[in-house]
Amino acid sequence: MDRADAFSVRLHIRHSCETMQNDVTEATEGAWTAPEADLKQVFRLAPKQGHMSIYPDKDSDPSGNVPPSTQTPAAQAQRSQRYIRPLVTDISAARWLLFGVLAASIYFFHSFLIPILAATIICVATWPLRRRLTVDHGLGKTGSAAVLVVAIICLLIVPLSFAMAYAVAELRGWVFWAIEANNQGAVPPEWMVQMPRVGDWLHEQWLITIGRPGAISDLIHAISGSSIASLYRGVLTAGAMTFHIALNILFTLIALFIFYRDGDKIVAQMDRAGARILPGRWTRLSRVVPATISATVTGMTLIAIGEGVILGTAYWIAGVPSPIVFGVITGFMALIPGGAPLSFTLISAYLIFSGAVFNGIGLFVWGAVELFIVDKTIRPMLVGGPVKLPFLPTFFGLIGGVKTMGIVGLFVGPVLMALLVSIWREWQREISENGTPPPTTVERYPPAGQTFDRK
């Protein structure tokens, strides 16, 4: 072989190696996104020649040269676009579609959120009664749902409606007195002036805030930014909200009936979805959430309503002015730990300092005995123990619930805060059970002039 032939062979080998290197680079760059079947075709072993072939076409040249069919522009474009990842996969598109549908549903049906939440809380709290009516008494799902809805109407909605109507009527009397006192001033009561040690100070504060004409209007404007006239109009137009409240109650009862009847199917579907979303935590959360809702409703809400009714009756017997208003206030205060004792203690002190000493002492004894019976017998029997909800979450749940949802928030707010506290406690217990890593030791620097003894 002469020198010209050798040079031609070397040039041909060099051209073949450069072509193979470029094709290997293309194949490896596309291999990051190529499926497994394509990878097997990209790097396949040629059985006859015993070398790695990088050409997916079956008509590859055994000599290692690129076949003419792969040098066409169409073949090169197909090879370069073979391993391009799609911008949106089927799973990603389905998730975005589901997110869009949920967002649109929340936007269009957010006005029904309060009735649905109220119905859910009542249904979860009274679900043992539904199970007992269905299994033990054989009423069936529809029959037990109808019985429970009628019972809730008779035992909860009707009494609360009458109590709120009487409370609004008594509040109108307070507003009339405030308007008259704002126009002419109000004289402090004798029992306040005669109180030891604090009587003179209370008398001065009364004259500053209530005694002079226009003082009540200035006080209301400083607190709420509105005038006493707007407050009076708000009390008078409270009846205009009756239709809105009645409509929400109707939607709540409809949703409650559906939950009672189809609750088993709804729970099964939620279990399947929860096991898919939270595979390791759903089992524990599915036990904690219903127990927390039931304990909160029975241990706080129902007992608070009962304490408001019992202490309101005691206020009426003791001769307290506006007993229904104070009973409603006591029921609301009973939702907060320590609120009920504070309420009847202040009212008892008012009776004692106003001259009705026997009535004040009797009211205080009545409230103390009632509180002892509720905390020691009724609450443990209904809940299995006191609801250990801290003061701050309870207070924020009440205030935030009323501000966001109105009167329904009195029941929804504490339940949501109780759920939050329970989930937090479960998470802390899970961390303690699984074990926490030991704290890292911080190496202290020695004093100046000393060194560590390294061992």
C-alpha cells in the first residue's frame, strides 16, 4: 500500500470516528427523556460485527458509515425530534383540569359554604344517634335521617329562635335607655356609689363616660367609629336579616338530611381519596377528626347552650333585669374556659351591691353547684373527659368565627381550632413515637491561651 492509499484510509477512518462521535452525542442527549424501549433501540449491539451500533435503522452499514437514508433532511429532523419531552403530560393536564373545576366550584358555590359546614359538624356530632336508630331500631337510612332532622328542629332551632327574638326585644329597651342617657345624661346608681374603696372612682368614671350629655355617643364613636343613631338603626333592622338566616337554616337542614342518608357512601369515598392523598396519615386523621368534632360540639357547644338556659332561668328567678339577654351572653361566654363562672359572679355581685343580698348569694351558690355538676358528671359522661382546648385557640376561634360567618361561626370557629390543635398534637405524638434526632453538641471555645485536648 503506497502512501496515498494509507492517507486515504486514515482520512476515511477519521471521518467515520467524527461522525460516530456526533451521533453518540445526539443519542445520549435524547436518552434523558427517551423511554426504555427507545433506549434499547438507540444502543443496540450489532450481533454480526460485535460492536455498538448507534443507528436505530435496520439498514445500518456494517462498516460503521452512515447509511445514505439517514443523511436526508427528513431523517435528521425525525432523529432530532424523537426524544423531545411533551410540554404538558396527560397526568399534569388532568390535575390542572381538576384544580380549575374545584376553583370554579368554590367561586360559584361559596355562599353555601356556611350551611354545608354547619350540616357537617352537626352530622358528625350526632352520627352515633343515627347509627343507633338505623341498626338498633331498624328505621333505615331515610327514616333515621328524617327523625334526626325533626328532632334538631324541635330541640335546637326553635328554642334558639325564640331566645334570640326575646333577646333582640330586650336589647331595644337598652338602646332606648342609651339614647335618652345620651341626650340628657344619666345619674349613677346608688349601689355603685356606695361600693367600698372603688365607689368614688366608679362615680367619676360614670360621670365622664355616661353622666354628661353626648358622652355615650362619643364613647361609641371612639370604640366602633359609628354613631348611636346607626347602632339604633342596626338593632331596629335586625329583623330584616330574618329571611337570610331562615334561608341558611333551610339549606343546612337539606344538607343535613342528605348527609344522614348517604353518610356511609360519602365516608367511603373520602377514605379512598384520603388514602391516595395521605397514604401514611389518613388512617389516624380519619379517627382524630370525627372524635374532635364530636367532643367539641358536645363538650363545648351543647353544654354552653345548657348553661345559658339554666343560668338564664336563675337570673329570671333572682330578679336580674333582662334575664334573657344575660342568659344568651352567659351561654356565649361558656364557650370560653372560665367564661360562665365570670358571668354569674359579676351578676351576683351586681345583685349584692344593689341591695338584693339574698338573691345575689343564692344566684352565686346556684351557679357554683351547676358548674360543679356539669364539669364533674355531665361533661365526662358525654365526652369521656374535659375538652382540653387552650384558651387562646378557643378565643380566636370564637372571634374569628363570628367575624367571618356570623352566628354560625360560634359553632364552626371553635371546631376548626380544635381540629387544628388535635392535628398538631397528633403530629407531635408521631414525632415523639418515631424518635427525634439527638441535639447537636456545640463545641465551646476554650479560654484565651488554652487549647483543646484532642484524643
